[in-house]
Amino acid sequence: MARTGIRASKRGRQFVKSQDETLEEWCRALLQAYKLEDVQVDVNAVLALAGVAAHAVVRPAAPLTTFIAGFAAGLAAAPGREMDAEAMDAALAVARTLAKDYEAEAAAGTPGE
């Protein structure tokens, strides 16, 4: 079952937000906290990468992979330059490929070589 957020309306009624709405709200809150309001994040792409890492490596690899991919994308943007979609896509692609390669190597008995 998908997690949802419960909020009270102005009239005191409660309504349930979808998982997608909750994630988008959380993403906006994080971007605002880091003063990155202008950065566009493809939440579905990040979640897909997390899924690949979790299934191809081990479950805890999901947050680690997405953190490192995001960090790499940030470093790929030159100082003073805004983060661009190409840098983020490239960072996600590297992590996705590495996770899939790890899975194949694990099946062959040679993970991480």
C-alpha cells in the first residue's frame, strides 16, 4: 500500500494526498531548504534509479546511489553555473549502468570487479 499524507483542510476536514503529491511537495521543500528552487528534479527518474540499485545491488544501495549520482551531477555543473538536465541525466545514467553491471557480475560470481 502506498504511503500518503493526511492534511486538514481550512474547514477542518481531512483529505489524503497521494504518494506522488507527497513526493512532489517533499521535493519542493528540500529544494527550497537548499535554496535550489529553480532546479528541476525528475522525481520518477530518481526513483527509477533507486529501484535499479535496490534490485541490482542490495536495497540499501538505493539511497546511496541516488545521493552519489546527485552529488556527481552537482560537481559536473561548473562553479557558478546552474544545474542542467544533461548533467543530471548523465549522472543518473552512470549510476544506472553501474548498478546493472553489478547485478550481472554478481550473477557471474564476480561483483565489483
